Amino acid sequence: MLVQLLTHTPNPELVVAAAARLCYSDASIEQLFGQSDEQVARLLGKILGLGHYSVLEHASFSFGIEGISRACSHQLVRHRVASFSQQSQRYVSHEMPFAVVTPASIEERPELLARVAVHMAATHELYRDLLAADVPAEDARFVLPNAAATKLVLTMNARELHHFFALRCCRRAQWEIRDMAKEMLRLARRAAPLLFAAAGPGCLKGTCPEGAMCCKAMAEVRQEYAAL
């Protein structure tokens, strides 16, 4: 898996702070964008502490993601306040053997891994035979597995990223999307540390939102994300 932060709103923290200050100030927008770093930090701390996240929608972040499975991307697109551009299996055919994502639970068991490899090779052979028989790629792709690797560009605003991280950084999230979300958060914190300092799984801000399904490792999780 490769996750890259491709681009983001210039000076995202200043943009969010200016938008927040605008709601309560008669200053010009130019003046609002002249706030000092200390003023920005103080205001963002207050906004995030109060949960006034609407102004975070003015800052957006675009990520390039490669080497995740179709199983993972199917989960990802459930986050509807986002934009996605994904490699098409309709227009990009797999003449060469398609890349696959293999869970560790299979990789660590050689006898099962060997059977999966045989299955994937047979699937690729069938896919190529369908193309050779003039079956359109948009129809031949129906035999491709969830394990097939994909790539995409994903854009979310900072508010939706907070929501995404709260759900997908949780240890109850599926391992692949959790690994992806954690790397996205690491990159987002590097670009806008004030905006994302407290972002992460829901238990960072209070009790575990999973209730009876809690992983019961909140102290460990908090330590993990404090060091991210």
C-alpha cells in the first residue's frame, strides 16, 4: 500500500481560523487573514474543543492511494462526503497478471497461500480467455476478485477527515482500511498539525463509542496515536 498526500488547501489552518473569526468579527477578510500564528492556534484550539467543525469544511486534502484491494475501496466509497477517482476495470484491462492484496491471515499459512495463488492464476487465465473470445473488458471484469489491487485519488475536507479517522482508525475497523486511514492521518497531521492533533479513533476524545464491542485497549490506542 502506498498513500501520498498530493495536495491540500494552501495555509489550511489560517483559512479555517479566518472563516471562524469572520462569524464574530466586523474586520475585513484581508485583516482576518493577517492573524498571527498564536491567534490562529488559540482560535483553532477553541473551535475544536467546542466541536464547532463546520468551518473545517473550508480546507480540503487530496490523497493518492495505490495497492489497496477492491474490498477496501468498496468500504471507502461509503464515505459520501468525499470525491473519488478510481482506476477503471472497464477501461484498464489486465492482460498481465493482476496484482492482488493478500491478508496476513492467509500469508502466514503456506498451504492456504498456495491454494490462493492457484485460484488467482486460474482467475487470470479465465479473464484472459474471455478477452481473447472478444468478451468486452467491462464484462470480463465480472470474474475479477475482491483481492484485485486498485488505485485512486481521494479528496475530503478536514471535517469529513475527522469523521473518517474516528471510524476507520478504530481497531474494530477492517485492517486494510485502518492501515490506510492511519497513514492518511499521519500525513494530514504533518500538513496541518493544529487541525488534526486530536484526530483519530473515537476513544481519543472520551469513552469508546463501540460500547460492548470495545477492544478494551484504550490506553494502548491513545499512546499509539499520541506518538503517530
